[in-house]
Amino acid sequence: MKISWLLSVQRGLRLGENKMLGVTILGNNSAVPAFDRHPTSQVISTLRRNFLVDCGEGTQIQLIKYKIRRSKISHIFISHLHGDHYFGLVGLINSFALLGRIQELHIIAPAPLQQIIELQLKVADTRLCYPLHFHLINNTGHLMTIDDIEISCFKTNHRIECYGFSFKQIKKPRRINPGKVHAYNVPISFYADLQSGNDYVDENGTSIKNEELTVEAPRGKTYAFCADTKYDESLLPHIRDADMIYHETTYLDNFAERATQRFHSTTKQAGRIAEKAAVKKLLIGHFSSKYDVLDDFLTETREVFPATELALEGVCYLI
Amino acid sequence: MKISWLLSVQRGLRLGENKMLGVTILGNNSAVPAFDRHPTSQVISTLRRNFLVDCGEGTQIQLIKYKIRRSKISHIFISHLHGDHYFGLVGLINSFALLGRIQELHIIAPAPLQQIIELQLKVADTRLCYPLHFHLINNTGHLMTIDDIEISCFKTNHRIECYGFSFKQIKKPRRINPGKVHAYNVPISFYADLQSGNDYVDENGTSIKNEELTVEAPRGKTYAFCADTKYDESLLPHIRDADMIYHETTYLDNFAERATQRFHSTTKQAGRIAEKAAVKKLLIGHFSSKYDVLDDFLTETREVFPATELALEGVCYLI
């Protein structure tokens, strides 16, 4: 039995058992690849599909390395058009065609990307064998709802137009309590009403409270990807109370001035954002190529926000 | 002492001792990356500089992995605009800027590439800190002479416009024989004439043959990169008698029909080209992602042309 298959089943089981989203890191480095770290890309996985967020150069090779099912990628979100966040996209689109993909692919990105991709396909005389749809971001707020995931985007504070994305599981309907509906003889035809929260009134006119017959479904989880950004509290409303956020920490704390100049953040700035937004967990990445060892990133950020993890390539973080 | 430094010194010494060119393979796979093989890219090294030929996605990561001095890359040659031959170029150009490069970079490529690169730099608001020059290929034949290397291009037979490149060391001037010029009292002012092949006539009118005073310089080496191509004997005049050629072998011999349909070559076709062109050594690559193990490529090609080597990533082949 192939290890790749086992790994993918294991990932599926973990996501299933926990009724959660998972995020797998494919690249955690800033602009220039270094120390075997790759430019930004990550995969948000549900049981049914993979959402790819950013697609730096080499992403398709990382997808193979970490046994991510490419055919399950239905949507690709690009935060902004600095190359370390999208130079791998055209190669992936091209490879999908060579691999004989037939299902639709959706690209959600700032406008000029469509022109860039289409130009490159044209000069290569490439005709895709699957439908490719561009959704150009021209506003913040709700983007789309896919399965039970509501996806929104929000502006971050970067040198060029840049967007973060939030992935929110829609709250499930209330769950029927089988013992109680049986005891009160609730007809099956009323179950949908119960799941919507209505009380049940029997044939004698007796009302039975919804809470007696159903239990609340588990809360939907939220993950927010904050892209590239300098410290900016205007992000807070968009990520408040999230179960996990990814916030960049290009620099350690002693480079705060350079971080601001270059529209990036430091460890402690990311920690402060996570703390003020009252999120449950913080994932940090986009490390500058200045740094070989990453331990100080974790130490410094945890001084401000203890529930922090380094975004390590190949690791799937459950949300 | 760092291993990287030792490796680079070793490479330099090998090139120096042998007065040769060397070619290091960075990617030997065809379109879709597979089995840890990368898309096409290779480095032609002289003691003074590196020429990069093709630049598939991930080339900048391969350059780091195999300790190739990026700052020594002065010219990049792109054979054609299928993505597996150039999708890594914009990332490399971008990284050069982030690394603070100041020396000129020359790109030699089919015309539409300039538009693609400039569009991507523009949307990212990237201003390069070094001069970038495009030399658009609009004809075959002599391209340029750099140091003692004469570089030409020739058309190959592919689905879109595609060029091969030949790198030829210009024959060096004849070498002065120190013992003989001393014995015949040849004045130093005449040395340049001797190196050009002229005889020496002393003050008494006695003529001394050039061959008596000089020795012939070693023959210049030639390397030819045949890009992507189907079997086509019109390549022969451009690569005849080369010391080494690289010819693609996308497929094994039993896929000859598919190779022709897709404008690619098989093992035996590459062997026949090498044999007919009377080259000294054949390097084969651009292996289809169908093949995990490459042994049969070597066996089949050697049946036709014994002096064949597999182009293996990370290996420097001396010419």
C-alpha cells in the first residue's frame, strides 16, 4: 500500500473526526527562496475539496511533495501580485491541462492577473481542456459560498493592492434528538422545521419547545489568511474571534522600522493583532531570507500571544 | 570551511585545468514536474561567467541547491515560450533585484517574452536596480560573441517557434615558444605578429618559419543545445563535429509515433542525429513524466550512439 495513499486517508480521517478545516503550509518564506523554504502558498482543506491560497513559484512541486490531491483543488485565491505570491500559478494551470483535468478551476485575484495568464497561454498556443474562470476582486466583503464555507476578502495594508481571505464554516442546522422526537411522536415531516429552530405543536395544541427536541450544532470554524501587511488594526473586525489566523512575521522585533517601511510586520506586531482580535490560534510565516533559524520568531511572538505556531512547510494545522 | 565554497572551487579548478566549458543540468524533465525532476534549465560555465539556457519553474531554487553562483549569470537564453522552458525566469529576475544585483543582465529570447516580463514587473510596481536588456531573436545564425565564446542560434522543429543555441570557443592565438624566440633573438614587439601566424624576418633578411617559433593553441570546444525538437536532419549543419550536444529524448523508442505527433524525439532518433552529425558526446534529457526510471533511455540511445550520457540534475558535464 502506498504511503501517499495512507497519508491522504489519514489527513481525511483527521479532518472528518474533528469536523474541522485544516491548513497545510506549502511555502513559508518571503520574497527570495532560501534555506529550502519556499514562497507563500497554503491549502485550506475540507473533506470535499482543497482551496489553494497564493501560489508562489514551485507550488506545484510542493503539492506533489506533500501529497496534496491536485484534482481536489477547485478554487485558487491570490492575495496580491507580488511574484512570490503567484509566480507558480501559470505553471499549475498549465500542468492541470497536461494532466487532462476536466473539472472547472476558479481563480479569485486582483484584476491584472487574468491578462498575465491569458497572454502566457496564448504565446504557448495552449488551449486548456477544462473551464478556467476568473473572479476579479474589485470590492471587499463576501466573495462566495462553497459547500458550507463562506469566503470573504478584506484589504490589508501593503505596498500594492492586497487582500486577506476568511473561510468561515456556516453554522449547521440544529440536530434532532432521536429519543425525544420519538417520545413526543413528532412526525418526520416536521423535522426540517425543528432543525430551523421552530417549536413543535402537536394535534392537541400542546407546544413543545424546540430546545427540548433538538441540540445545537457545533459552532462553525473560521480561518483567516492575512496575506502581506504592515501592522494595521483595521484588520481586526475581519478576523475577530477566528479559530485560527495566519499573520505574516517577515522580521523579528528589532527590525520594526524596516518592517513598516516595507509594508511588512514583525513577530510582536502579529502577536498584538492576534491578541486584540481575540483569536484562538495564530500561525506565523513569510519569514525573511535573512533568517536561517526560526526559533526566535516563535519565542518573540509567544511573549505577546502564547497560542502561536510557526507555519512549517508540509505540516497540516487543524483549525 | 563551507562545502558550498569547496564545491565551487572544485568546479572552477576542473574547468581551469581542462580549459573547457562545463554544463550543469538544473532540470531534465519535460512539461510536468515529476519524480523530483524539474523542467528544463542548464548552465554553461566558463571560468569567468555562467550562461543560463532555459529557465523552467524552480530554476532559482535549483541554482541555490547546486551552488551555482547567480551573480556570475550574465546572459539567459530562452529557446521557446512553452512554460516548462521559461516560467522560472520572472522569479529569477525579481530575486536578482531583491538581492541587490547591479550588473547588467541580458535575455536572449523569442519576442513575446519581453512583454510578459515587463507586464509582470509593472503590476508588482517593481523597479529593477540593474540594467535588463532584451535581445529578441528574429533570425538564425550568429547572436553574439562574449569573451572567447561565439554564440549562434538555429531553428529546431517544434510546435511553436523554437531555437537551439551553440556555444563555440574561439580558437586561441598561437602560443609563443619561449626557448625558440630567445634563441632567434625575436624582439618582444614582434610577438603579436607571431601569434597571428606570421613568419619572422631578422635584420639580416633571414626568414624563420612561424611553426619554428610558436605552437598551435588547443582547439576551441563547441557545445550545442538542441532545445525541444522532433527528429530533423536540418539540425545537422549547426551541430556538426561539436564536442558535446544536448538533444531531447522525451520518449523511448516504442513511442516514436507519439513523439512525432507532439514535435518531440525518442532515444534512437537523438542517437541518430548525434551519429550523423559526428559529435563527440551526446547528452539526453527532457524525459516525459511517464517514466520513473531512466535506465532504458541510456540503453536505447547507446545502441545507436555509444558516447551518450543521461543529463542528470546537479551534475556538471565537462565539454
